[in-house]
Amino acid sequence: MRHLVIVGTRAGRARAAGIHERLRAVMGDDTWMLLLDPSSAEIHALVRLNPGLRAVVVVGGDGTVNRVLRALPVGSPPLAILPAGTANDFASALGVPPEWHEAAEVLRSGVLRHVDLLTVNGRPFVTCGGLGVAAEAADRVARWRHEWRGGNAGAGPGASIGRTLVAVPAARALGALGWIIYPLAAAREFLGPRRLPRLHLSCGGGTWESEALALLFSNQPRFGGRFVGSPGAVHDDGWMDVCAIAAPKSRLGMFRVLARTLQGRAAGLPEVWQARETRVTVESDQPVRFFGDGEILDVGTRFVVEVRPAALRVLAPVAAQQAIREAM
């Protein structure tokens, strides 16, 4: 067996129906084992029991990549990605094509890259993470998807029947929105009543304290499809880019910050503080969620965020690697 293929069926283009046939069409003659939504223990055990694997192939979005990352044992084979999520931020940053036939070519002719991992209280993420409105928006997107894919716990019989009738088209509608679902979720957070957390950051570059709209730790420029907190962030420099956004005084100010972040121009705002660090300690005056790769990774009042340089091996397109070298 050359590849272990892990499918996250919550991802938009990775539904279980027909997945075997679709994968056979792109994997060709390679030998592979397929796992649908496996547990962390299953992933860990199968990777340990198959030392000859060339790659662990993740079929899904950034959330699926993150769940696999957290399950892999030390010394695992490199990751490869067939993008099937909403934003596919990590695959996009690596230069992996969105079409599966082209992405599968990376398994056969791609180059090995070593990229940094970020961790929060020991839990890894690879694209962007943080807390504040960004975390609440990620949680809201997850709840929207759960509700429209049959997650109706607590509803009465009538509500259950009604939900069933609209679940499939509503879920497809959410999938059709693509990356736009994240700005919509952020805007929804702005409109609701909320008490923003007061955060205290300490790091090598000093301290920062404020009531915060958002705090972001980036390992690449883009997250959520279009948001850009730190335009200069890269995967393999041994640093994480920190973007702290103090709470504007009005909802209009919040939407101004959202618009500038979508344009990658948050750095020019008076509310924004940025730094490049290897370790940051965050303390909050209230329990908050911390997200990474679109997943909620921890909830609490204290978070230690660190960089693990070159800790992850991935397969990336040759053309993307050449472009990186030419840019250096």
C-alpha cells in the first residue's frame, strides 16, 4: 500500500456517496486504503502499522487537514491534499490545484516541502488561528452546517420533519456559497449583542493589552478564503505573524475593519498591532474559543501559542516550488 487516503465527509466536495469511484478515477494504478471520517486512534494506528507509506492523502478542507495533523504519530510520511473544502486555504497556499485530477499528479511528481506548524496549548494548526470574532465566526459556520445536515437535537417532531425536507438543498446552498460563508458569519457576529474579551499578550517584542475584536496568528497570508490578517506570513520561515485588532467603538467601525481585512489592508488601521514572534502568551478576562484551521481547538482564559519550525512534511507541486525559489 503506497497511500492512506483519509476523507472528511463534512467537506463540501467529499460526500461519501460515490467517493470510491471518484478516487479510483484520479488515483490511477496506485495502491491505497480509504478511510471515511476515521477516529484519531484509527489514523494513528494505521500509519504506525504501515511504515512503507509514501503519503497520507487528505481529501477535504482545512478542518480535515487539522484533524489528521492532530492524529499523526511522530515520523509520519508526508501529507498530500485533494482539496474538497470550503476555502482550502492550506492547499491553495501550497499551490495545489483545485481539480482532483491535477492535484493527484502531486502524488506522483510533487516535491517534498518542510513547513512550520503552529501550536496552541500543544494542539497543532497550519494556516491561521486565533480568537475573538474570527473564532466565533468559525464556530457559527460549523453550527450552520451541522443544523442543515440533520443536526436537530432538541427539536420537536414537526421541526424534525420540516428540517429533513430542507436539509439537503440548504446544505447544498451553504456549500455553493464557498468562501463567502465566512464573511457572512463574521458580519452576523458583529450584529449580535456581545461583550468582547479584554486580552493581554506577552511576547519577545513586548506586551499588548486591549478589549479585542480579534487576535490572529498566521502561518500564511490568507485564511477563510479571502481574509488577510498578515500579508507577509509564510509557511517555512520559523516565525508566526501576529495581528491583534483592538475593538472599534462602533459597529460601523467593525465593518470597516472587516472590509480592510478582506482587502489585505488591515495593517494601516489605528486599531491594529502586528508583530512576528516564535512564542506568545495570551490571557483573557473571560473564557473564549481559540480556532485553528477553521476548527475550535481550545476554550479557556490562557493560551500559549508557539512555532514548531519545519515540523510538517507535505507534497507540493514542482511549479509552486520553483516560483518560491524565484521569489527569494
